[in-house]
Amino acid sequence: MSVMRLPPLPVSCPRLLRTTCGAALALLLSACASNRPPPFQREDFAVNETYSRTFDANEAQTCEAARRALLSQGYVVTIANADLVNARKSFQPDHETHMEIEFRVVCTAQRKGGKPTLAFVSALQDRYALKKGSSAASVGVGAIGSLSLPFSAGDDSLVKVASETVTAAGFYDRFFKLVGNYLVDHEPAAAPSPSPSAPSTSAPPVPVAAASAASEPR
């Protein structure tokens, strides 16, 4: 009795299997990403106090307190008006990463020049990565000609790789608390109330008629 032998699998089958699996995985990941809603659709515009707070002060006082609060934390103020403050601060988490936070404060009073004032705050975080520059040099080879070989040029540069608005509520809570402290510390002192007048100790004025009678000769 003869046994039927199956032909051997081609050598390219494992490579084909890997290619098919990779394509299927990429298709699955793209399908999962397409099911995730884009960021703007997750904006519910709900009423909250993450980015705003009300202060019992006018516009100029509120923005001045915000300017001092940012300066006290090492921010470099780039714009400081009666109703707008912009400031920046740099961070370096590691050797090849650089971060910058740009703070923006807008002060809007319910009545121009009056109080209370609503302060709107947002912080934008930019992240930069160190990218190493490279260029090519031509090297002459006798029988072949010239070859272009890459080499490191040493002109490294920072490239922005991400930009995102800070959404942490605790981050803004700490800032608003510091602004409130500066408003309390720098509010004008109340004028002293006038003290009650002390009773006069001088003698009452002598009537004119009595004075004339006293001056006549007897």
C-alpha cells in the first residue's frame, strides 16, 4: 500500500503569513481609531469653573493680581494690560525634551470699571524634542567614483512635537487661590474714621452788652 505524500510548503509561506497578519493588525488598529470620536466632539460646553473664577475686584485689580501671581512662580510676562495678561515658563523634564507653558488671563467685569470681575484662564503646553541633524559627504573612490556617506553635522535643533491645552482642574485651582491671596494682600487700607470731637475747655464768650456795662465808669 502506497502512502500519498503532500508536496512541501513553499519557502515563502512564513513571509506571506507575517505580511498577512501585519496587514490584518493594521486594519484592526485603523478600525479602532476610526471608532474613537475626534477631540472636538468630546467638548460638551458644560458650565464649570475649571477655566474661570469670580473675584470681588475690578478688571485692573484682578489682572494685576494675576500678573503678580505668575511672576512669583517664575513666569516671564509678555503682555500685561488692565484686562489681559500673557506669560510663559520653560521646563526641561529630561536632556532631550523641552516644554513651555503659555498662560493667558482675560479679566472681564460685569460693569466697566466696577466689580465683581470674571477671570478666564487657559494654559497651553508645547512640547519640543531634540532632533539631531545629519548631512551627506561625498568620498572619492578610485575605481568606483564617489560615494555619499551620511555623517552627523552637530546642528541639533528643537522641534515641536506636541501642543495641548492643560485641562487639569487642580492646576487652575492653585492659580486662582494664589490670585485671591494677592488681591487680599494688596487691597487698599480703609480710611480711618474721624474721632469724636472733645468738649471745649475754653470759657464761653462774654456777651457784648455785658462787656460794655462792665467797661463804663461807676
